[in-house]
Amino acid sequence: MSAHATTPPASLWDTICFDAAGLIPAIAQQHDTGEVLMLAWMNREAVAETLATGRVCYFSRSRGRLWRKGESSGQTQHLVELRLDCDGDTLLVLVHQQGVACHTGRRNCFFRAVRGGELKEIAAPAVDPASLYEGRNG
Amino acid sequence: MSAHATTPPASLWDTICFDAAGLIPAIAQQHDTGEVLMLAWMNREAVAETLATGRVCYFSRSRGRLWRKGESSGQTQHLVELRLDCDGDTLLVLVHQQGVACHTGRRNCFFRAVRGGELKEIAAPAVDPASLYEGRNG
């Protein structure tokens, strides 16, 4: 069987802990380079869809609905492996990121660092963010 | 100046977003290997102490107090760089992990993976977890 089980494993559902809002934080990491791309949130339905389809789906807290990563930008994430931490309350999602993960056009969202006592930008956009959303629904 | 500023940079405090509970999720990543070690939470005081001392300090939600990583286990984390994401609501903390990050004795907390439709343990403890807390205060 592939990592993309069509039926979510019962042991995952017995172990995973959603918070009071029904959400769990999910760290997306590029599977081969180890780059931490972003952190987003999943609800039960997003976890199930991600496992069923192999395409990473989050729950957008701002939009209050499922968010299939890349649905607007085309910058999809393909599931390589879903991992759960010792407390069952955080997911590590190993992915292959198509293009850039960040809505600013950068490869990952962690492009600001405290250096020399100040918050500095340490990465420039790889693509023009405007180009990610042209002709799409935001 | 080193990355361990004694005075927290104003621009960080202007940009960082704590949640309604005054917390922000912090992903700890081993700086040189890219291994994602754990996710924990920081409040403003934990962020300030981490930057001031160079030793990573979280806020324990279960204990309701600051948690200087390794204070019980000896498995401390030393700050290499603190990064902030695009929305300002997640930290990526590049660290050097002394020993193991997980209270189960494993190097990192993400030792369970969905494989073949089941949740499987994919890493064994590197050290006996009982040995981490012997003669210490839990």
C-alpha cells in the first residue's frame, strides 16, 4: 500500500488530538531538503482528505473552510508522509512543494530572522507574488 | 552583534502576533541537519528570555509556566537563530539540541508515521527515558 491510504487508519484517529476548535497544527517540510516551508492548521476533514488524495489540504482559519494548498496560486503540495508527534497534537507533513510555499512568492514563509538585534529579511521572493494569483480567485 | 541580542529588537515586537492566550507556536529545528525536533509554544516572556540568554525557553501550557527546555532532563536547546513567518504568527527556532528533544528518549518527537494505512513507530528511543529524569524534578 502507498502512504496515501484511501481509508484513514483507525490508529491515527485514536491517537490524534485536535484542540478545542477542532484543529491541529501541521508543519510542512520539504521531504528531500528538510526545508521547513510553513505551518498551517488541519481539522479532521483536512487530514482525511490529505491522506485520501495525496494532495495536502489545510483548514483556513481566516476563511473558515478547507484550503487545498495551491487552489488559488497553483503552488500545490504533494504528500510524501504524514507524521504525528509524541503528544498527538502536532503533525509533521513531509511534502513535495510545487513552486513556492509562501504567498509572498518566497520558497518558505520563514524569511525574517532576528540578526544583530533586528528583524531582517533573509530571503527575496523567487517569483512575483502578483503572478501567483493572476486570473484566479485570490 | 551575535544572534543572542540582550535587548529584544523592537521590530520583532512590532511584528510578532501572539494568539488570544498570549502564545505563539515555535517549531524547533536542528540547525545543521534540518531535522524537525518538536513543536512547543512561547509567550512574550519566553521569546524575550530565549533571545536574551541563547537558551531556548518555552511556555508549558500543561504546567502554566515558563519551561526552560532541559531544565528537568538536561536535554537543553541552544539558540542559533529565531525566524518569524510571513503572518508573524509562527516561529521557526533553529537550535543545537543537546542529546534528545523528546521526553520518550527519541531524538525528535515525530516518530510515528502513517504507513500502509496504519500509524507506525519509525524510530526507537536513543536513550532510556527513565534515565533522563532520574534524580530530577520530573
